Amino acid sequence: MKNLAMTAVALLLAACGGASGVSSDTATAESTRLIWAEEGLVLSNTTSTCTLTEGATYRMYYLDRELVSAVSGNGQIFSASQTTGITHQGSSDLLSNPSVIRLGEGRYVMIYNGVSGNISRFHRATSADGVTFTKYTGAFINGAVMEPNAEENSFISVPELVLFNGALHIYYVGNASVNRIFHAVSQDDGVTWERTGQIVLNGVRADDKIVDPEVVITPDGGLKLFFAHSLAGDMGFGIRGIKTAVSNDGVNFTAEEGYALTPSGGFLIDPDVVELIGQPGKYRMYFGKSADGGTGINLYSAVSN
């Protein structure tokens, strides 16, 4: 989720943060690559988080048998988790990947994965305080607000919300056989979605594995995308590390050179970026990291210089 390799352009949190949309008319695709220094372990057996800031507090959302949140004063040591109210509905109902955005005072929206009948769908919940959420009953099976279409090959996962140009945008992984990032837009706070299809990602090969989008808005109105990257022949996701790309329209992205973070064996997945409280222009990235190449995944963090 830095030593500035750009002009004095800082990132403004939008993904998982509810920053207001900024016009992209003057955005450029110039490099905004940053250098990250790993800090260490944050939570064990955890990945795919979404972190917001509220005053002097970080609030992180994640899966712990149900969808929960926890708070921290320094962004590294978190309190015991508390339920969001979004729980499993049955033994075959699996929840994961919460993405939460603050749309205004007393207006929070969560989009999360719900899997039933081996089909992954997106569900919606709302909250007045960002702590306790109420499920919304959508138009699809089990009250979902989005279900996969033919292009997505019966698979959608890892939603990521951003408020951009006055509308709510969602980036997500679709089509498990090709592992690409898809995009849709909502004009009604996530109740209904209009798809644009796969994003265009220049600078990576068409058969690369591109998963786990995280999106932030830059002050010039552009977007920066963080994602887990593997080559087609790699046995798994995030084998090469966390990569970045920039865009001025939210659909056409250009990959930046190199990687934000690279693994020393194993893999890195699920970037989650938040601006540090009281330190404008400095950021923390949370990410899932395999334990020495094993199958277990723990949550680590890195900070920008």
C-alpha cells in the first residue's frame, strides 16, 4: 500500500479511503514511482485488507472468520478485532475481500466477496459510522449487486473501490483462467454497476498474471494502480512482486518500470495503501507475504521514504 522518483506530487488516498474525486482532465502518465522500505509483520494469517484513516486512528478491515475491523494509533499495532456485522449465512457461504470507502459524513459503503454454489459474487453493505454495517439486498442471487458475466468466465474477486470524477469505480479480478483486472462504474453508490470490461495495461505481457488491484488518486487527477504480478509461467500469483501503473482516465494504464516491492522467495499479494496520519506525502503499504515460500500468508507492511 518512498523516496520520491517524481516531482513533488504526493498520492492522495482514494482506494479504501473515500477521497473525493478529482478531475482527470490535466492528468499525465509521468512516473510517480516511489521507493518502499519493509517494516515487518503486522498480523499473522491475514491478507486482503482495506485501511482507512479517521482523525488520529487507522481502521483496518479484513477477514477473521467473519468480516471484522481493528484500530491502531500507529498503523502497525492493531486492537482486537470487532465484528462489522457481516457474517456467514451458512456453511457453504464464504465471505472475503472487504473494500470500504467513505463517501461523506455518515456514509460508508462496503463491497465484499460472497461465494455460494462455487460462484463468487459481489455484495454491498452500508454504515453510518464505519464500524457496524448493514447488508443491502441486491438484485442477484443471495442479494448480490454484481455477479460474473461470460467475459469474466464465472469468476469475480478482490473488489477495490475508488471515488473518481464524481462516480464510484470498482476494479476487480475477473476470469480465473487469464487473471486480469476488470473495471465498472456506479452512479448510485454501488447499487448497480456498468461494466467497461478489462482495463488496458500497457507495459506488461498479455499473458502475465495480473491480480489484486489497489488504486489511489494523485493530486493531478490521475490514478495509480498497485497490483500483484507474475509471469505466465510462474506457479502462482505475486511471484515477481507488487508492480504499479498510472492512468489519466481509469481504463488505460501504463506500467511503471520495476517493482514497488519484490519477494525474497515466495510471493507478495493484496497491496493496501494508506497515507500516514500527520505525514502528508508519506504512505504505508500493507501486503500479504508467504512465509519463506510456504503456503501460509501473513500481513506485512512497508513505508515510503
